[in-house]
Amino acid sequence: MKLDKLKIGQPAVIVRVNGEGAIRRRLFDMGLTPGVRVVIRKTAPLGDPIEISLRGYELTLRLEEAGKIEIEEI
């Protein structure tokens, strides 16, 4: 399952981060690494972007970026 399909409030664990080059490196730099627990906190009125909670902070991602992150629901 991809992060962009996760429901609000449902916890999940990152399994894999896809993408290439600078985008993948940027996602890793933001703390989106395998094994990290994430929860979608809220979405914008039109659904993009989404706000997720991980490692004790809130992060806003575009759906395009979230679609590159494979997760497993808890």
C-alpha cells in the first residue's frame, strides 16, 4: 500500500521509499525511512497536500511524494 492511500488517523510503518536521485534523498532527509511509524493527521480541503506525524514532528507532503512511499498498516 502507498502512503497517499492511507486513511486519516490510521497508523502505518514505512516499508520502502521509491523514487530516484534528489527526490528519494530528500524523503530520506525528512526522516521517511523504512521502519518509521507514520500517521496521517489531516489533509488540505482538496486532498493535496497531506500532513503526517512521524518521529515526534509534523510533516506536510504532496500526494505525488506520498505515492512513492510504500507502507504496511498496523
